[in-house]
Amino acid sequence: NYELGAKTKWLDGRLQVDGAVYFVDWQKIQATEFAISPITGIETGFIGNGGDGEIRGVELEAHAAPIDQLRIGVTTGYTDSELVRSTSNAIVGQRMPSSPEWTGSVYGEYRVAVATLGEAFIHLDAQYVDEVTLLLRTPTTSPDNLLDSYSIGNLTVGLDTQSDWSISL
């Protein structure tokens, strides 16, 4: 694995921007493979050597505190992965399993003091993950071998007390 990145702070620490580029030269990948059993005649899964892969990517994230009560942030990632050599019947040139091309997230959190109780907060976040292949594909792999892209969102409201306990929904 090779990675080059930076973590930076700006505006008296109110803005943080981090980024990285990376390259992974992955050899002798262990992967789930399928073959017809010579004994039972049924397709059977097993862990085998799937070959070699290469992964290149970029990640960028930014977090800001424009005012004391507010925190916001965004992240994004791009991954280009490829099976470059196969030791089985997996298709060379395909994306690596469980490797989405794009990912991203955003969040915001607002906090306010509540008398002598502590701090009340509201937190919103959302995440996006691009489609992924679940297994190394072969010429006979079923087309339902993909996990569709998806987005998830969350809303949390709560209270952090001065006596070190929290309640949230």
C-alpha cells in the first residue's frame, strides 16, 4: 500500500481539510470462488486465490465550525479497482468485490446550552455508497451479483448533561 495525504487546519482551526491519494498492489487475493463439485455435481463455494488486483483512489474531507454551536462536514471518495491477473476463471479487468467507485457523506450538528442541564443537540447526516460487485465475476456468474447503490440518512436529537450522561433519540 502506498498513500500520500495531508491534514490541514485553517481559520484558527474552524476549518479542517484532509485529503489523500493511494495505490494498492494486491497480490494473491483470497476470494470466494464457485465450481461444480465432481462428487455431487452441485455448484459449491470455497475460498481460493483470486489472483492480483490494483486499487487507486482519492479521498477528500472537510469539517467546519462557522459558529461555536454549529459543526458541518462533507467527505467524498473515488476508487478505481481492477482485477489485473486471475488464477481462476474470474474475469480480468473487472472491479474488485466490495469496492464502490464513489462514496460520500455530509453531516451537520447544532448544539445549544440548556440552563444548568448541559447541551441539547440535533445531528443530521447522510451517506451514499455506489453499487458494488459482491464476488469476483466469472463467465457463469449470475447477474444478481451486484449490490445496488444506496443512501442512508439519520436524524438524532439529544442532551449531553454536565454530569457525564447523555440521552438521545
